[in-house]
Amino acid sequence: MIRGTAVVIAVAFAGTLMAQNGGVNTLTPQEKAAGWRLLFDGKSLDGWRGYRKETAPDPWKVADGELTLTGKGGDLVTREQFADFELKLEWKLGKPGGNSGVFFRGVEAEKDPIYYSAPEIQIIDNARHKDAATNTHTAGSNYDLDAPLRDVTKPVGEWNELRVIAKGPHVEHWMNGVKIVEYELWTPEWEAKVKASKFAKWPGYGRAKTGHIALQDHGDPVAFRNIKVRPLPSS
């Protein structure tokens, strides 16, 4: 009887702790007070659609509180656009050697893919994907422009927490609680990096001050959860 009582107490304590700290795909009272909003409720694709599409591509599925890419269907973008913001999410690759990414301030041109305009935070298996041999292509990088200070990713199959701050030209990438990339858009240094990169031939790259947040379809399975955003006052 004592053992059963102990189990009940432990379960009740765990439930109370989760309510205080916030569960998956929820906001804590502190986050709500600070202006955070959920971009994914764990149940639906409300607030999302395909890039240059009216609805979400079929391979993007919601199950067990996760937003998962299960096949080839195209990038997923927020219906809303954001200028200055703080973004937090968790990501997990679905297989070794996987590749994906998160875009911000993406613009929907008539024919151009989103990477013609939107900077990308790389998601990749650093240990197994051949593209990660280039340090500016590793997980958490400002893709093809700024390499992370170090690799703080967890093994494939485990959740990683990504945090992005975009305040005017200032951008920070945080992975698992560590700031790994920081840069200033539109500076002479940034212009030089773009000119030396694959983005040099796309004049609209990184120029938008407002745009969509997007999850990349790179053909590999990837899952997301706890996607939340906090709009910041415009610079």
C-alpha cells in the first residue's frame, strides 16, 4: 500500500512540475507574459502552408505532437510574415546522413525558390553527410557564409534546440543553449561573404527585412516540435 501511494505521489509531482515548466508544444505563463506565441500546436498545420502554395504539402504530417516530413513535397512556410523576432524550436533528423534547414525572412517570388531570398540555418548530420565537410555547411551554420564556433549537436535521433534572434541586421544562432553564430546583415563584411558564396548570383538574397519563416524539404525525414516565436519591436 505504501508503494502504491508513493507511485501516486510521484506521478502527481511530475504532473505539477510539467504544468509549471510547460509541456511539449505549450507556452509557460512566463513565455506568454513575454509575448511568445506558438507556431505549431502539436495537433494541426494551422498557420502553415507550402511555399507559393495555398495548402501544406501532403508529406508534411502531424503525429504524436511532432511536425514531420515523410517524403518529397516542398518547403513549409508560415502564413504570417515576421520582421524582427526571436524563434525557438526543436529539431530531430529521422535518419543518419540527413539534411534540412530553417529559413527566415523568405520572400515568395514568382518562380524563385525560397533560398534565393532567405538566409538558412543549416540542419544536417555533421558526422555522415558529405556536405558537412565544408564548415559553413555544418549544423547551425549561416549556410555557406558563417560557420558555427563549434559542434554542439546531439546524435541523430535526439532532439536539438535551435534559437534564432533576428533584430534588424543583427542575427544570432543558438544551438542547445550555446551561441554558435553571430553576424550583421548588409555590412561590407556581409556583402563580401555573399559575393564569394553561391548566393552571389541572386541579388535578392538576404535583402528582405520582413518575410516568412520556413522549414526545408531537402528530401530527408526530419521532425520539429515546440516551434514558438516572439515578435520583437522593429529596429
